[in-house]
Amino acid sequence: MPKALSTATPTPALPPSYEAALQELEQLVGQLESGQMPLDQLLTGYQRGASLLAFCRDKLQAVEDQIKVLDGGQLKPWADA
């Protein structure tokens, strides 16, 4: 009989900041792309990466929303440096 996937593994907590999440995500992508991870670790890594990506997107959206409030509801283009 096939072995069922275990869902009892606790999910690691999300990092405390965007920068920490991005750093972990970059390391994870490197490991996934190396092709050296066993299949079960690939699945776990992919799931963790999806969580980190959602966390980063949420943080970026929150900052964008704050900028809209500060700029009177309109995003302004970046000035050429």
C-alpha cells in the first residue's frame, strides 16, 4: 500500500522581516536549482518557497499601500537619477 504524505510536520515560522525572507528564499532557490535535493525535500522546499514568496509579496503590497496614502492615492513614477 502506498505511503501517505505526512502533514504532521510543523511549518517553520516566517522570518521577522522582508530582507530575511528574501535571503532565505534566494538560498532555497539555489538549493532547488542545484538538483541535489531528494524528492521529499524538493516538495517541502517548494512549499516553503511558496510561503516565503507570499510573505514577500504581502510586505511589498503593504509598503506600496502606505506610499499611495502618503502620495495622496497616486503612485508617482521614480525620477531618473
